[in-house]
Amino acid sequence: MLKEALDIEEQLVQWRRAIHRRPELGFHVSHTAALVAGALSEMGIDVRTGVGRSGVVGFLGRGSPTIAVRADMDALPIQEENRVDYASQTAGCMHACGHDAHTAIALGVAAVLSRRELPSQVRFVFQPSEERADEEGLSGAARMIADGVLEGVDAVIALHCDGVLEVGHVDVGEGWVQAAVDSFQGWIIGRGGHGAYPHQTVDPIWLTSHVLSGLFAIPSRRIPPLQPCVVSVGVLRAGTADNVIPDRVYLEGTLRSYDGDVRQQLAQEVERAFGLARALGGDYQLAIRTGYPATYNHPAAAAWLRQVAADLLGPEKVTAQQKSMGAEDFGLMTQQVEGAIMRLGVRPPGAPPRPLHTATFDIDEAALPVGVAVLAETAVRFVTGRLTKPA
């Protein structure tokens, strides 16, 4: 399978770069979806479009057992800084999380499997909007599940680029491997005035300094030390002039956790921290939005991916240390059916780590056939009954 994947490496690179040049956000992935649907159709795969608002599903073969291969298609609102000929042509938008590679790899899996006679079905799920939810708070995975994408599916597998792992390596943990994510948006409300007369105001920036101290103390002073969690503030806006104390300060942040009780406590502690503004003479408004659940890799499915990767790449290239405070709506899918997501190394040999969600993120494209081979071989072994659950 690795040889078959290497044989189409040039096509994989072309797909990936075409998608990278035209990044799209959220559910607005019409160009990417059209590329995917067209490629699948040329392979002779039955295609359904508009699934989960703008997703694409390919159906190869019929019958049971059925395994789904999932890829996400959306990009991030980041201005790319890479100086490459395939750089983003859309201002303020780039594939900074590797979804262009995920999509190209899933197309590659479809390409190599479409040449075979399969005894049952492999389903290809190309999902929009992994990075954000819609106006009803639903992400692409939730929308596609609601549209029946997992009906009749017995297992689902996926991968995610890892800029720390060297190309040619994969990591597949089991159990809880990625955190639940929630967010908060709030206003610290004071009473503004002239910067020369702060005693005549209720300075919301001063109030916010106490709120921030309260927020950042939550993981270390309010949550048990053996329970992983994160509280981060990503947006803080206030003021229009250096000599004007504003009326209010706006804050946005993210909450990450694994344990359900910790997840609930984080929301309560954020409310308590914002309450410091009221205790000091100001006020606040706060909204906490529930996001994705933690992602669970079923042990059997994780073992399948590890075994296949070890057979193809060598056991020394496979680890099982995967655990992250990053979040993935793939967890919604493994709530429905057995499945697992693996980390695919995309760091060039000898290069420093390449952090996700940065303006300079890029991949070593030699990783593309590696991802294709592991996912395709896992799918073949699944539909032919050659995978067994560990004792």
C-alpha cells in the first residue's frame, strides 16, 4: 500500500497545493468541496454533496462492515507569511492546521482503493467547519452526523497533521486523546472618564487586571492538580485614546478539560473571576458557550492504526503517547461509532517544530503518501475482516 501511495505522490501534492492556494472558512468551502466532488466522481465513486450544509461524501462499494475515512476541509482566519508558490491567495485566510493535507490524503485513499474490488463499503467523509461552529453552535461534524453521514458505519478513522513529529512517524494514543473545548465572551463594565481624573471613574481596565488574575489562577488554585485543564484569554479590547478611561473592556477566552466535573467547574470559576469586577464597584456581562466534547480513541481502533503503521513504516516509527489539550470535533463521531484519530508527522527531518495555527505553518509533503498508506491499508483490512480487537 505504501508503494501505491508513493505512485500517486505527485497527484497528492497537486491536490494539497490547489486547496492551500484557495483556503475557505467554516461552512463556506464551495471551491474545496467542488474539487473533492469532481475528483471522487472521476474515480467512479458515488458522490453526495451538500451534506452537513456543505460537506461531501463518497461511497465506494456496498454492504457491511462499513468504515468511514474522515477529513476536514476548512481553513483559519490567519494571514499566511510563507513565501512559497502555493501560498494562500485569499487575504487573511490560510490552511494553518493542515486541513489541506487531510483532504488531499483522503482523496488519495479514495484513489488507491477505487482500483480494488472491495467486499463492503468504504465511505469518505469530507467535512466543513471543524474550526468553528455555526449560528446555532453546531460544527461541521455535528451537521454531517445530523444528515446521517454515519448511518450504517461500523468504524471511523481520521488523521491530523503534527508539526512536532518528524515525517514518516505517526502517533496513536487510546482513550481520551484531545480535550473538550468551551469558550467565554464577556464585558467588564465600569464608568469611564478623563485619564487625568481616575478617581472620578470606575476604571474597567483596573477591574480587568483583577479578573485576569482570577482567571489565570483557576488551573493552579481552583482545579485539582492531577486534572488537566487550560484557561486562556485570546482577545482583550478596550479604549480609544491614551487619556480616556473607557467604560468597558471586552474579553474572549478558551477553556479546555477532559473530566466532565472539571469542565463544569471551569465555567463556574470563570463566573466567579468575572464577579471580582462587581466586588470592586463595577459590573460584568458574561456568556459561556459549550463547544466540542473530548475526543475518545477507542482502544481497538487505535490498535488497528498502530499495527498497520508499524507494518508499513516499522515499529520504531510508531508511538502511543498522543494526548493534547487541543480540541477536535471528530470526538462527536467517536461518540457515535468506534473509531480513532492518529497524529501524522509532517516536520521535515532536522527542522525545528512547526506549530499549528501559526502564520508560518507548512508541511513536508513527503507525509502525504504516508497518511494515505496507513488509512487505506487500515480500511482494506477492516472491510476484509483482517483486523481483530485486542484481548
